[in-house]
Amino acid sequence: MRTAHCVETVRAAEAALMARLPEGALMQRAAAGLAAACAGLLPRVYGARVVLLVGSGDNGGDALYAGARLARRGAGVTAVLLGAQAHEGGLAALRAAGGRLADDPFAALAAADLVLDGITGIGGRGGLRPDAVPVARAARGSDAVVVAVDLPSGVDADTGEVTGEALRADATVTFGTYKPGLLVDPAREYAGALRLVDIGLDAFLPGVPEMEALQHQDVARLLPVPGAESDKYRRGVLGVFAGSTRYPGAAVLAVAGALRGGAGAVRYVGPAGDAVLARHPETLVHSGRPEKAGRVQAWVVGPGLGEGPGHLVAVAEVLASDVPVLVDADGLRGLDPAVVRARTAPTLLTPHAGEAAALLGVAREEVEAGRLAAVRELAERFGATVLLKGSTTLVCGPGAGPVRVNPTGTSWLATAGSGDVLSGLAGSLLAAGLPAVDAASAAAYLHGLAARRASAGLEGPQVMAGPAGPVTAGPVTAGEVAEALRGAWQDVNAPA
């Protein structure tokens, strides 16, 4: 599992560790890891042209010491000083190793093979300073590989927000622990490939991080597996109230996600019963109201319902039940926080950015720019677990635990009906007895893997190349994502 900690926590851990080490030892550890990572990104170190963008803080010092190590291996290293002052020890080390200061920063950048971004540190706020912007643009406009030191300059380490100009990196080498902003869009897009350098902070970090990102083995431990004595009730029966005469496909896709998610049985209630049975004859279809549908261990309500008054009554009936409820799409429309907070069973809300904005009474752009703040506010306001869908899917429980960020997926998931599949999948895991945070996290992970499988045209079981999966190849439909869920289950359960 990847874990991330906020700036205040990281600084406290670094201070505790530095108190036990010789002066400068921690920076040398960081610089050694940074130099090794940079060397791995170059065809060869000897003769390579490396430019350091150096600010006044410790990240600038890390860049200088790393540059000195590369210079000792034969690289031509040039430093561009952008702060009021540079780290004295790092600058002395660079000069002693044969590095130099740039006479013309723009000429140096135009010829560079690799650029190290050490302009700002993890405490930076509000984007790059005006004097750094032309240099950052020249770095990004060059043919060089841009490597961020700890995090890209101009992004917020704690929130992932980018409120001004920032330097987009091809790779980020971060120290000790991940920072939340490296895992959450829009800052995540600026970070590129991530590499974590161990500098010995683990013993000084709290046991509960600010953020978690599950990996294959974490999801495998969460997924329910039927035993010899299992029956459909022990595996979990999910009720699905979804679809309408206008949107019958939403019901079909939600049921598909539930069945592929391992539900022991699915009870469907709604006007799209014929369409559901035509595609999934194993579904138990009921007419009438949800409370008359029979025994269920959890409900999914909302996909494709439309705005009819009868649907509002049925949503209220589902929320009045004493089993876990997932509310999506049209079920979120006008949802009353007091009703949700009054429930005794868990509630999982799965909005996209537009629906989250409506629930919070803000503009969609505000949610997209500050996803972490939005998901936390929703979870607190509704007293529910919230899965905020988007380029970075986040899961936040109503308590003080860490926010989970989903590392799988593909932009091809931005297609009609994919959220309906996710709702059914997460609902099936709720019905199997998983806590809401785990059900949402595992469902998002599998959903993303399935989309990557479908997009890459994979057939049959295949172990993915780590959680990032294969390079995606083309567009997919929601139905194809549902069909690929079986393979996603097999991927996370395959031997390492």
C-alpha cells in the first residue's frame, strides 16, 4: 500500500530523524537517491548535460548535492539559481565536483538532457513566482527529461491543488513518504512517474497516514471468496433500484456490475425488468416498491431513475432500510444530509464532480480544482462514506481515517454507463459484508483494472504489470468494462 503524509507530519518526522543523525546526513541520503534515479533516466551519465533549477529551500540543496554526484560521474552540470540564496554546502559541493553556474539559463536549458526542478519545496503555495515562470517554461519546452525534486514546483503538496503556474515533470523523486498532492489531480498530472526514496522516516511517521492508495495485494485481501458452506445469502443479496423507461440501460449495467462483482443474487426493482431479464436471466425481478422486494443485504439506488415523484418515494424507502445503501446518480438529486445522517446502517454516496458540486452548492470547477477538500466536506456533511469519481477517484469515510485514492483506471472510463457498472460492483461488495470504505475502494480498483483490460483488448486471465497495468489502446463501452471484471478479479488474486 502506498501511503501519503501531509507537510506538517513530514517535517516533524524529519526533525525527529535529523536529531539522531550527523548534520547534513539526511540531505545526503535524499541526494544520493535522487542522483541514482536521475542516472537511471539517462542513456549514460558520462557526457550528459544536466541543468539544476535551484531555489532557496532544501529542495534546492538536494538538487545541488545530487548534481555534484552526477558531475563526479562525468556529467556536465549547470545550476540556475532562482532563489534569494542557494544552499551553501550544496553549492560548494557542486563547484568542487566541476559543476558551474549558468551564464545563460535559456541556452543551458535548450541543450539539456535532464533538468532537475528544485525551485520550491513542499511548503510552497500559490504557484511559481513570476521570475521563475520563464525559466520553468523554457525547461518544459526543451527536449530534456524534467525530474521534480520531492514534488513539482508550483503544486500544493497537501491538497493537490494548482492555483498558479507549475512546472510539469516527467518524473518525481520524493523522499521518505508520498505527499497527498502527488496522488491527487490536478497536481498528480504534473508529477509524472513517481519514485519513492527511503531516507529512514518510517519509524518517525504516525501509524495512520493522511492518504492511502491500495495495491493488488491489498485488494486481494479485501475481496470475499465463497467457501464450501456458502449459499447466495451468505455471499450477499443485493437490491438494485435503478433504471426507467427512458434509461433502461442504467439498470442493465448496474445489475451487470453487481453480478460480476460476486453478488450471491441480485433483486431488481424498477420499470426496466424486461431489459434486465433479457441480458441477465438469473436476476430476481420484482414489480412494485423496494420494501416489498424481499430479503437483501444491501441496496443500490439511483442510476437512471430520472426525476419522477414516484422514484423519490422509492429512494426514501431504500434510505429507510436497515441495511447498507449505495446512492448514485439521480438518487443524489436533492439528497437531504439529515436523512442520511439519521441512518443506522452505512451509506455510500458515489457522485461525480458535477453531482458533488450540486450537493455542496458550489461550482463544478471548484470541486475539480480541490477534490480532496470536496470529498472530505461531503463525508462530514452527510455522515457517510463518499466515493468521488473523476480523473482521481477518492474514497473518504465519515470518521477521521485516511482518504483513499484509486491508482487504477483510464480516461476511456469517461463514457456513459461506466458509473452504473461501478455502483453495482460496489453494492455487491457491500452486500458481501465489506465496510463501506473497503467496498468503495476495492470496487474502484477493480473497475479501473477492468477498464484497462477492455481498452487494451486483453482476453483471459493476465497478470497486470503492477497496479499501473498495460498501456491502454482504445475506447471502451461500459458493457465491455463489466465483461472485463472477471479478469480484473483474477489479476489481483494472481500470484505475484
